[in-house]
Amino acid sequence: MIRIWTLPRRTLGVGMTMASAAALTLAGYELVRSPSNSIFASVYGKSQLPLVTSLIPVMVVAVAFFYARTLTALGPRRTLLISTLGTAVLLVLSSLAIRYQINSVLWFLYLFKEAYIVLLIEQYWSFINSSIGSDDSRRINGIVCGIASIGSIAAGVVGGQIAESLGTTNLILIAGLVTIPAAIVADRAFAIYGEPQDKDRIQNTTEAAITKDAGIGAFRRERVLMVIMALVVIGQLVGTLLSLGFQGSLYDAMPDAAKQSAYSYVFYAWVNGIAAVFQFFIAPLLLPYLGPRRVLIAVPCIHILAVSLCVLHPDLTSWAIAFAAFKCIDYSIFRAAKEALYVPLSFAARYRAKELIDVVGYRFSKGITSGIITLIQMTGVVIAESVFALTSLLFIGVWLVVSFFLPREAETRNASSQS
């Protein structure tokens, strides 16, 4: 791992402050993720998982629209504060509704948890990418990911120990309460290091409101955004297939919801622990020497090997390994390399187009994939987990091809091009 004390004081302060906020946010998400999945499956059955997942695009589009309009009206600082505190309130209210057996809230909670976590985390990264240079980004991004993952690891370990005794509903309540201090920490970062300004805001008044809010113009000006979008969409499509295969195998092996939650907590704790090794040691070493482009090309190559295991040995253990490999790399090396690409870009790219890519792109592909699976199931066709594995391999091949379209100049850009 690099010696973080050699980084500029501002870079270190920005990274550590936002990493702390992310750790609290991810701890809350870890506490709500497994219960929302297992309770939903126990009430409505695993056959409804593709259906509810197919509705994710509706939620993420609504959340992204709220973010875009709020950003234009209030700016980055107040937008993050409102969205974080609003998330905490909705999680608390959802836990109370479940306690009073209002089962319909499970649909909302399943969808909302998929949208809010990317909305908040991507805002943290937008601030980091707007506050440091390209060289420092390559050195600190992995460390930021690692510190943030401590929250996930701690929540996973604790959740796995107390899920059965405390009850899943109470864990969702705690998740909402844990999210509140994240808003306070993140707001302090803006107070100390300043709020990024949109220098193009006045000049863009001729653009249609929705186009300006979403940063559509940035896609035309900065073509690397289109490649990033493609990588995110294809990668999350693969992740969705692996997730459905893993959840299906888990349901078959452990029909009891409490045991599923306990297994999931331990599983994600291991995932986050292994990801932390990549974040603290691998990413800080690879990125400065290989650069984002080469790292992003290597990622799908690793997934080909992991998913092949599910084809050869289709059981819960194989699915856990393949899904864990995807998550570990997605949380660490892929994230650190992808974020480094945003640093030299404009405010519209870092704060607007980025949210469109990482909020809508991440979840939209997940929803579309599940929607197609739902339509197939409605015809009476039962999709075996082996089909998920083979389809994943096909799209990983496409992922690898798209990676080569990343521009080579992305390796050499520096902070001087930042606006």
C-alpha cells in the first residue's frame, strides 16, 4: 500500500472525510440489503424477484430526476444533505410499516435500496473527483474504497450475529439511524474544502432544462463518457445475472428467511473483507503504474474464469464464489479505475453525466435484464441457474471488447484539463 502521508494535505482530507461518510452510508445499506431481499422472498416467493427487480428502472429514473432538478436549484452541498436525510427518514418509516405488517412497503423498500445507495455514493465521488487531481486520484481512490468498505464489513459481521435474535425489521430501523451521521460528516467536507461550482451554468441557459440537468451535452463533448456508460451497463447486466443465480441457489439451499439473512450477512462480510484487500493494497499499486485503461481491460478477463466455475459446478458454493468475485472487483479495482477517468472532465461530466451513468446506468441494466427474465417466466419457462451462468459468459465477452474502446489519452490526462 502507498504511504498516504505523502499525499497533499487537501487530497488526504477530502478523501478521508468523504470515505468516512461513505462508510456510514454503506453500513446502513448493508443492514437493509439482506433483510429487504430475504423478507421479500419469504412473503412473495423467489419467483417474484425478477419481477420486482425489473421495476428498478422506474425507481432510479425518479430518483435521478429528483437529483438533477435539486442540483440545479440548490447546488451540490444542499442536494447531498437533503438526499441523505431523506433516505434516513424513508428507511425508518419503512421499518415501522413492516412492523405493522404493511407488506406492500416491501416492494418500495426493495426498489428504493437499489437506488438510494448509488445516488449517495456517487455524490461522494463527484465531490472527490472535483476536489483533487488525476495523479492523486490514482493513488488515493483505492484507499477511499477501502475505508468506505469498513462500514460494510462491520455491519455485515454485526448483522450476521444479531439477525435472528434482534429481528430483521429492527435492523432496517438501525440502518436509517446510521445514515443520519453520514449527512453531517459529508456536509462538513463541503464546509472545509469548498463547494464545487458549475462554471458552465450560465452559458448553458439555452439548453432544454432536462438536457442541462442530466448533463446530456457532456456526452457529446467528452466521448469517454459513452464508453464508461457502456462498461457500467454491461458490467451490471452481468452482475444482475450472477445475483439472480446466487439468490436462487441460496433460496433453494436455505428456504428459511432468517437463515438466508444470516448467511447473506456473513457472505457480504467476506466479500467486503476481500474487497478491502484489493482496495488498500492492489488498487493503489496497479493504478499509478498501469493506468485506468489497462486495469479496466483486465477486469472482464478475471470474471471469465470465475463464472466458468458456475458452468462446471452449478451449486451454491460456486455461485457464491463467482458472485463474490464480481462484487470484490466491482467495489475495488473497477471502481477506483473508473473514478480516475472522471477527474479531468468538466463539472457537467463529474456531477451530472456521472450521476446519469452511475445511478441510472448501474440500475437500469439490472432492471431491464430482470424484466426480460420475468417475461420469459410468464410464458411458463423455468430458467435454470446454468442459463444465467452461460449468458453471463456471453456478455463478459462483449464487456471485454468494449473495454478496448477506452481512449489511450485517458492514461495521460492530468488535472490541468479540469474545469
